[in-house]
Amino acid sequence: MKIPRTPAAASFATRRPAGGATTPVAFRLKIQMDRTQIDKWVSKTPGQINDALWDATPEIGHVYIEQLRIYPPPRAGSKYIRTYNLRDGWWWERRHGGKGDVEIRITNKMPYTKWVKDSKWQAWMHVGRWKTIQATNEELSRKTQAIWQRYLRQKVGK
């Protein structure tokens, strides 16, 4: 029986999906910026900085989930039929941390996620084929930084 491919969602979930077990594969993003620039901004408008960081999280969450949803091409001659549950299981949520920090938590509901996407647990058959969350995080760090800074400049000014 062939399972039809599920179309990609127009937007990504921001809350935990109902039902199903969750997996321990999750990570948090904390963005480091130049402290001298932040100190100048903080002395003027601490509330605006928190608002800007909070406002930037949806874009950052979507950037990460967009990359985490990518599947490698099927192996030549494989008869395995993909369900795309891993692709559709990602969501993000944001929280205020201490001292004005904003955290983005990105998680997948599929219990096997760590065997596919986490470099510490990745099964041998996925190594080199599936991009890990650690590689995705490293790849997107500059883009994430630029998004944070753009929102800060819009809210606080140069």
C-alpha cells in the first residue's frame, strides 16, 4: 500500500501537537551579541529590547524548522515508503528567561527523532545522509544573529 505524501504546512506549529509521545530531541537557541552595543541600547530602552527579541522569535523558529524538515533523497533501489511524520512533527515555542533572555525551544514529537537528527544518537544508516540539529544550528547561527539584530535596530534604532 502506498502512503500519499502529506503536503507541507503553510505555517509551522508554535505549540506542542496533541497526542503522541514526545522525544527528548529538543534544543534551545541563545543568541550572543556584542555587549557594548547592547549596553548602549539597554541604558536607553530595556523594554524595547525585550520586545524586539520576542518579536524576532517567530521568524527564527520558522527558519530553523524549514531547515530541519528537509529530507535527503531516497537511497537508490529503496522500497521504503516515507510517511513524512518526522518532517511534520517539528514545532517551536518561545519563553522569557531570566534577565530579559528570550529562549526558543524547537522540538519534534516523533520518538525516533534522535536516531535520525541528533549527532550524539544518530543511527549508522543515517550518518552522512541526514543533517543533524547540531549542523543546522551551526549553519544558521549567522542568519539567526542577523535576524535578531534587524529586529533590534527596527525597535531601538541604530
